Amino acid sequence: MIKPNLINMTKEKEQIYIKIHPKTNRYQYLWLKYVHGFNPKTHCAHCLIGNYSQIIPYRKIPANTILEGFMNEVSYNFVGYLCGVSNRYEDNLHIAFKYSKGGIVEHETKLVKVTINNAIQLPITPIMEETGKGKEFTNCRNYQFAYNYYGAKYLKHQTKLEI
């Protein structure tokens, strides 16, 4: 009789598990990142300091492909960031999340269905104050998230902030 490895099962129950189901081919870029800091000198994916997950391969993802896995590829504390870029700004996908045992993030549109277990969603809110940056920064939702989550005070010093 084979006994299950209870240690590994317990560890998996305490990890973030993500399932992404793109329903169309409209995402030109689709990526998932382990974020641990903010670089206010740049925008888009590069302002989010961290490693890309291998759960989403670096290529165009065909419609109806299921991408899923445990977010256990790094050993540092992180905030997860899922981004999908389409040809329409309003259809772009942006989900920031962090670990929360038992939490579930669910997001579904005509383009994608996402379920993230053991997580809570973090807000991505517009930047309301003057930053001295152009619209390419302040309209970028990656930048909006990092600016609001890690702190606008670091913008003044133009330094990277890491948790």
C-alpha cells in the first residue's frame, strides 16, 4: 500500500495555486511575475522587480489552453502579478495578489478565466497626485500598482524599493 506524502500535501495546501484559461488569442503578451519590489524609473513589466513564472511559457498562448501550477518557483516573499496585453487597453488583464490561506481570487471576462487559490486580490488604483512622470507611466496599470503598493515616497529618490 502506498502512503501519501503528507508533508508535501500539507505544503501544497499552503501555496498559491493559479489556473489561467485564455478563451481567445487576443493576448499579445501574457505573463505572471513574482514581484518583490518597485523600480520607479521605468514602467510596464520592468517596474515590477522580480522573476517571471514558468507557469506561462514565453510565447503566444493559443485559445483554450489551460495554464496552471503552484507558485513555488522562488524562495522569497512575493506579490503575484498576472498581466495580459491585448490590442484594446480596456481588455487588458491585470491581477495583483498575495498569499492568504484559504482565500480565492476569481476573475472571468469574455477573454479569460482565472482562479487563484490561497490568495487575495490587491487593488490597482489610478495615481491621483502629480508624479512628474508622463502618461506612459501614470496610465500603466503595472506602474499604478507598484506606485500605490510600495509607496510613492520612493519616486522622489528614484531608487528601487524591495521588500
